[in-house]
Amino acid sequence: MAHADKPNRKKTIAFGVVLLAVMFVAYGGWRLGQSSSPASSLASALLAGSPPTLGSTNASVTIVEFGDYQCPTCEGWYNTQEAFLVQSLVDTGKAKLVWRDFDFYGPDSVLASEAAYAAGDQGMFWRFHDLLFQNQRTPNGGWASRQNLIKFAQQLGLNMTEFNQDFNGGKYDPLIDTNHSLGVQAGVTQTPTFFLVGPNGKIVTIAGPQPESVFEQAVAQLTSG
Amino acid sequence: MSASPVVDTFRDAKYTLLAMPIIVAYGMILLFFDQFLFFTPYFTLYVPPSGVENLALDILLTALTGLVLTVSIRQLVLQRGGRGTSRVGAVGIIAAVIAGACPCYYLLPLLAVAGAVGGALGAVGILLNAFQVPIKVAAVLLLLVSTYKLNKSGVCKIRTPVRNVSKTQNL
């Protein structure tokens, strides 16, 4: 019986070793393919236009966030990491934060984006952005309905005539569509996804709600060349 | 040799060794889909304060999947070797696969983002995502039942034949 077990044991060990090796190689290949891309037209596309930007225009690294105001993961990242990121990278002038919509949760996501841009036209984009994440509830549960978004605007003391005109006129639809297409082109498969564009156009992708320390490490990598 | 197939399985070094890659691979997949583990740009393990409940369920699911799959494989190997007739091994593997597949609903919103599926399937994914804790609890229960059944499968019940006692006494 002991003799019969020996080949079986060898087979099991070999199977385990092969499985671990396959996992290791797959991980290595994936990392090589995704970690850092060379300068490309994607970098210029990500920086094109004048999206809402937080921080100094002279910051050498631009952090482009693709998110959806109805996405719970984006809300989780906002509540646990964004303040730390702003404090350590944006306030210190090392990086600036750019918002681009990647609305896929439903029509209320698009409404929320439109309302944020309408607030942005009165210089209150980031205040409205904060208010949306602070009030996020179940996706498509009505918290980002047109009426509620108008209430948020009133809460911020915006000029309501101007806000309603901008919000209801479909003024931001092309921008929202462009952002979505850009996200697809950049390979966004989840929200939030961040593209860190360095001074030489190199890009580091951070997919998912990763901790602020990862951003610090990536910014250091991009600025060190 | 004890009467418990679970204990017997893990007394055997080769099955303990087999359980390790199963647990590592399944745990990594689960933690990755739950966005606790990130491979890019750096290998990062991060659990936000709101994710502790989910992490505990992931660990439990991983351990139970490793246990059920390994014990089931052993049962199947014994069955093939003619040392048992239980079909519980195959049932255990099926249960582990079903329970293990539960977290795959995470893929639906991802596919919806990529525009690879229609809006309806994406919406189902988003809905399922909101129920991830109850779905995982159901998967844990399924695996617990499988573990119980697997453990019971090793107990050989000896049925005492019914004898006509009075006749014997008369003799």
C-alpha cells in the first residue's frame, strides 16, 4: 500500500507545483502588461479639454479618475481615501485630481453628472461632487433624481435660474458621452479607475478602490523618471 | 484510521498539500473580485473598515471550499480504488463548485462596464452586487452541509438483522 501511494504523492506534489507556477507566470505577465504604459496618444486624450480639476495646474502628475456617482465602490473610496490623497498629493502640489464620468449604473448617474457640471459652471463642481458622494444611497433608488439634485443645488446656494437652465438643457451630454468613450478607449473595466499621467506622458493605471499609499508610490515612480 | 473522512483526509500529507494550492488560488480570486487584493500597479492587500464583514465571509468561504474539495477528491480517489462506494465525493465537488461560483456575479457589472453584455444582464449584476453578503452566507451554508454530509459518509452503518428471538428461545 505504501508503495502504491508513492507515485500518487509525487503526482500530487507535481500538480501543486505546476499550479503555483502557472499562477505565478500569469500574475507576472499581467503585471508587465498593465503596470506602466509608455507615452502615448492616450495620455494626451486623458488630459484633453478642460475637465474639472482640483489642485495646482503646475503639478507634474495628473490623476484622472473615472467614476460614477451611483457606484458604491466610488463612494467607499471617496469616503476613506480621497481626503488623504488630496492632503498628501494635491495640497502639496505633487499632483492634481481630474474627474471624468463613466456612467453605467443608470439614467440617474447621467443626471448626477449633468448636475455636477451645472454646479461647476458656477464654480461649485467639487462642492457638488462631495455632496453627491455624501448623500449616495442604493443605486437607482431615487436619491439622484432630478428633484433631489435640484435640492442639492439649492443647499449649496447656487443661482437656481442659471442652474436649471444648464441642468435641463442637455448642455453636458456631449461631454459625458466623450468621457465614457474615453474611458472605454483607455480600458476602464470598473469604477473607480485612475490613470496617473506623468510629466513625460507615462501612465500608471490604478484600477479599483486602492489605498492612498499606492497613489503616493505611483506618483514617486512617475516623477523619478 | 478514524471514522471521520475529514480528519483522515488532513492526516494524509498529500491531501493537506493538495488543499494548499486550492485555498491559495480560490482565496486570491475571491479577494481580487472583492477588491481587497490588487495586482497592479503594485501587489497590494487593503481592507477598508467597511469591508471587514465581507473579508470574514471570504476567509470562511475559502477555508470551507478547500476542505470540501479536498475531502471530495479523496472520496473519489478511494471510490476509484474500490475502497468505498460513496457518491458523496462527486456531490461535494459539485457543491463546492456551485458555492465557489457564487462570487462570479461580480463579473456581471464588470462586463456591463465593458459594454460586453446587454443592459438587462448588467442590471442583474448590479442588483446581485447589492446582495453579496446574503449570497455568500448561502454559499457558506451549502458548504457546511456538504462538509457534514462528507463527514457522515465515512461512517459505516452496520444494520443488525432482525431475528425471530422467540423461535431461538424455543429451540
